Amino acid sequence: DAGITQSPRHKVTETGTPVTLRCHQTENHRYMYWYRQDPGHGLRLIHYSYGVKDTDKGEVSDGYSVSRSKTEDFLLTLESATSSQTSVYFCAINLEDGGNEQFFGPGTRLTVL
Amino acid sequence: AQSVSQHNHHVILSEAASLELGCNYSYGGTVNLFWYVQYPGQHLQLLLKYFSGDPLVKGIKGFEAEFIKSKFSFNLRKPSVQWSDTAEYFCAVTINQAGTALIFGKGTTLSVSS
């Protein structure tokens, strides 16, 4: 089974501070994604990666950056957190089964005060 | 741009009632379709998926969905719901190109009373 861990699982921070969320996978999948989940919006793509050092923007990328220096780790950084970034953040991997099925991590609940 | 529309925001049913959740997508090409479920406090889990072949797909926990290409629809069904089916359900679509991200609907909250 695919394994994904996210850290931290919960975080409370203040407006204006930088925050980094980590996603770690155990099976060397090529494609990784960061989504945010908000009530009434479903999940929306923030950024994705198609390999080490290869990333691209998603639908809601403003205020976020990502890095992927190793296959197994995909970091999401909020450069200067705002209250509008209070959300639940999910990392996902593409199982590369020919149909783009994605497996999701447990999520990080971020509160920006 | 692709989009996914889920018609029901909140559905309330009694145990043993039948369920149908609507999902329509907008994209003219070949798509892959998914239903994910999120139980309270948990992460998303795959219920079922359609890549190709038989348009009626069966998933876990007695759920099924039918892909109707002419209607751009992928509705989720279950003949008899249980209290444990209380959750949020998301329809998602991706184009048939390696690595493409999922486009999600806004979700449907299902509440089942015992």
C-alpha cells in the first residue's frame, strides 16, 4: 500500500509568519500534489510536482510555494500566512495506474490567527 | 477548463433508503472519473473509479456508479444506506493524460439517521 505522512498534523500560527508543511511518501511515486479543502469548495489544487525539482502551479497557488528536492518529500510553504489560508491541506500521490488515481495523506489542519 | 458539478449539497436519509448522488463534468475528451468519500475527521478514500470499459462500476461498501458519456454524468448509487455511510462524498475527474491532477466537485454531505 502507498504510504503518505504529513507533518505537522495540526498547526496554529499568526498572520505574517512563514509556515512549511511536509509531505513524505514511501514508494517513489513520480507525481505529487498539494490540495486545500474548504467548506463549500471541495478540494482545490495548489501546486503539483512531476519529479524532483519539477513543479507547477495549480488553481489556487497565490501565496504558496513548493519544493521537491527528493522524490519522497514535497514541501508546501506559506511565505507569509494570512487568515484566508486557514484550511485543511492534503497531499496526494498519483498511483500511476494508467488512470491518475490519487492516494491522499491524512491532512494538516492549519489555523492562521 | 474542466469543471465538476455535484447537484446535492446536503442529503438526509433514513437507514435503508436508496441513495443517488449526481455528478456532471464538463470536458469533451476522454476522462477518468472517481468518487471519494471522507468520513468525519478522516482523509479522503477512494470509493470507486472509472477508466474505461463497462460504464457501470462497483466500488467498496456496496456503492456503484454509472458513467453516461452522452450526459457527461457519473452518478453514485447505493440501494440501501447505513448509518455508517454518513460522510462527505466528492466526485472528481481528470483527463486521460499521465500525471494530471484531479478536479473535484464541491462535495455532498450525506447524513443517515438510524
